[in-house]
Amino acid sequence: MTIEERFWAKVDKTETCWLWTGCTQKNGYGGFSIDHHKHLAHRVAYESAVGLIPEGVEVHHICDNRNCVNPDHLELVTHAENMRRGYWTTRTHCRNGHEFTPENTRIVDGYRRCMICHRRADARYKADRRARYRSLLARTT
């Protein structure tokens, strides 16, 4: 069996997405081994059907299904564009449950940041610095 035959044998072609039936990673992306080297299944599918992936671009799932390897659902985009289109852009709350509101949200390097969590982390950082400073002073006196 060729590499391409082995690869496409692990694909379930539905009416929309072509679902990867081989192994998947914890994050939902399919994995495929070639000569004992692991590759992401959607990247192998793109290169097999369309061509090589140039440096500096990533393969984006238009369908937002990480398990899909349909070349018609894959497009090349920059990392910044891939992040802008990511599933996390539709989340309404941060990982600690705070709502993303205009008052509570800042955009930093293209990512949404929860200001409640940021302020708490900043306060912990400053308290740790003060404690280290006091400890240093106590040792020198």
C-alpha cells in the first residue's frame, strides 16, 4: 500500500466533511505517521490533494471541524488570520467564567484578555515581589 492509499483508507467521506477515522490527538486533530514521523492528518490531506504548504502559512479548517480532512474545507492562511478565525473567538466567557463584555475585555496581540483575571494575576505578581523584597531586607539586616 502506498502512503496515499494508507492515508485515504482512514477517511470516511460524508456529504460534507471527510472525517479522519485514524488516531486523533487530545486536541481533536487527526494524526498520521509517515516513516515513524507524526504528521497532522489535515496537513497531509492538503499536501496530497493540493500541493506543498509554503513556510509562514497554516492550514485552516473552514468547517471548524478539526477532524475533517476534506481538501475543499482547508485553506492556507497566516497564523494571525487562523487565530482570528479560531473557535475561541465565539466564546462568551474566559476560562474562569467571567463574561467577555466591552468593559471587561481588552485585545492584546490579537487575543481577547479578561481584565478581571488580568488584575488578579497582576495583584498576585506584585504581592509576590513585595514578599521577596521584604524577605531580602530581613536577611540583610
